[in-house]
Amino acid sequence: MALYTFTPQGRRAFNKYGATLQHADNETRYATTKQVEDTCRAMIASYHADVQSHNAYKGDESQKDLATMAKIRANRTVATYNEYILKNRFVFRKNVPPDIDIELRMVE
């Protein structure tokens, strides 16, 4: 094995194998990062829409049920999002895009 890695042909094969692994790692990393970021952005958009609905309807007595349902949906999204971020924090490696929140807050 040692002679194989010290010959030009062996070195070429070894480097080609390493380059192939690096390429696969980069593709996988990008696909995973994109999927996690897209999921986060979708949950954030859903959360903000529900918070806006809650704020719009909470003052109107006839629309109180709509406000309550929007609050429940927003809080459910918060729980799901915060758990998702915890499970996928390895993806960001301290490089979180500015449009992605580290944590969402419950609606009171």
C-alpha cells in the first residue's frame, strides 16, 4: 500500500479519490443547508402572517375566535421552529443568514 501511494499513478488515483469525496461533501452540504434555510424561511413567514392576523383581530370582540386561532397557529409554529433550529444548528456553523432568526418568541 505504501509503495502505491508514493508512485505517480498511485498519487493520482489517491488525489482523484479525495477530490471526488470533497465534491460529494460540498454538494451534500449545500443541499442540506439550502433545505434547512428554505424550511426556516417558510416557517418564519407563516409565523409572521399568524402574528399579524392575531394583532389585527384581537381588539375586535366579534373576531376574537380568529385572533385565538391565529395565536395558536403562531405558537405551534414557534415550538416546531425552535425544535427544528436545535436539531439543525450544525448546518449554520455560526454563519446564520440575517433573515433567519435563531429563536422565535411565543405570542402572548
